[in-house]
Amino acid sequence: MSSENSLHYTNVYAVVSGLHNNNWVLRDIYDRILTGELLDPRDAEELLYEYLEDGELKSLPDNIAIAFELDAHDSAQFTVQTLWNAAHDTSLMWDHEYTDTDRIYATMFSLHDDAEIYLVVFGSIFDREFRENQRGVGAITAGAWKFFDASCKTPITVTVDSCTPKLVTSTIAGEIADAFNAAGLETIINEDQTVTVYAKWRHHVLPYEDAVWAASLAPRG
């Protein structure tokens, strides 16, 4: 079956309709794109394939499922492109805003450059290879995106650890909290030395074509 016929079945209206009806597969991928958990459209396609391999084809709206049976590759690409464009359109609501998410990333870069504290988003404190002079590490956990909200502030937990016996974890937690507070984000240090930041998560989603181009410049593991 040709790609043209495949896309005749998989159309933008079917994907968006499924999204609005909270089809869990489409909603999951859309939310990951909207929050920035997925930055590479190829990763979104791979995740969609994983769901289908796990038997979730039947979970998709009928005409999308038919299209996948006819031409899985083109249908996956088209579905992701449609979801990506929908997430981008949503993020245009805060396109000209310096968001809490921007503040979080700017603070991460500042801590990296000025304090030798390395923060990761959607990962683990064990995801970074320790480098010489590195003082500390922090991470917003992999599944945190599920609880983010663009309309109201939600608590975002940062796990923290020291990378040197000369510094206790509480010192690193204090520096991270001070940096987020200085950026205008309400922040507290918890008894377990994690740091909680209160933020509206408003990620700026690139248009699909720009995301494809940006992803092509980054190495894939």
C-alpha cells in the first residue's frame, strides 16, 4: 500500500480527535513532547513503535490503527508530526514569556558553569559521568513530567548528592536552593536533602521541522 493511501487513513483530524478523547497512547506521547521529555521526533516514533509492539495497536482510534496495518513507518511519522505540531501550537500560548521552565534551565547552566554542580532533567543523579572538579549533582527524575502543569505551580523534586567527601550533601542542596530562589522560584530544602522547586512547567516546543533539524545535530546513543 502506498504512503499516499496510508496517509489517507491516518489524517490530522483522526490524531487530534484521538488526543482530545484522551487516547492514552496519543496523550502520553503528546505530553512528553509538550513537557520536553521528548526532544527528538525519532525518539517519539520509537516510543510509539514500542507501544504498538506491546499490543497497543488496538488502543488507537480505528482509522489510525488501519493506517498502521497498511504502512507502519509512514503512519508513525505522520502521527508523531501531528502530535508534535499540536504540542507546538499549545506552547505558543507562552511563546514570548520567560517561563519558570526557562528559569530552571538557566539556573542549571549557571550552577554548571559557576559552581561545578551538574543538574539533569528527566534522569538520575547517576546519569552523569563524574568529572574532575565536579562538586555536586542533582536530577529531576525521569517520570517527573507526568505531574507537571502549565497552568499552576506544582512541586518539582530535585534529588541531590555531593561528588566529593569534602562537601556534605546538605551544602550542595543549599547552593541549588539558593540558585533557584535567586532566579525567582520558590524553593525549599527537605529533610532528606532533596530540593523542591515550585514552578509552572512551560516548555517551548520547537516546530516539527526545527526539532528534526536540531535532533540531526545531536549524537544519538
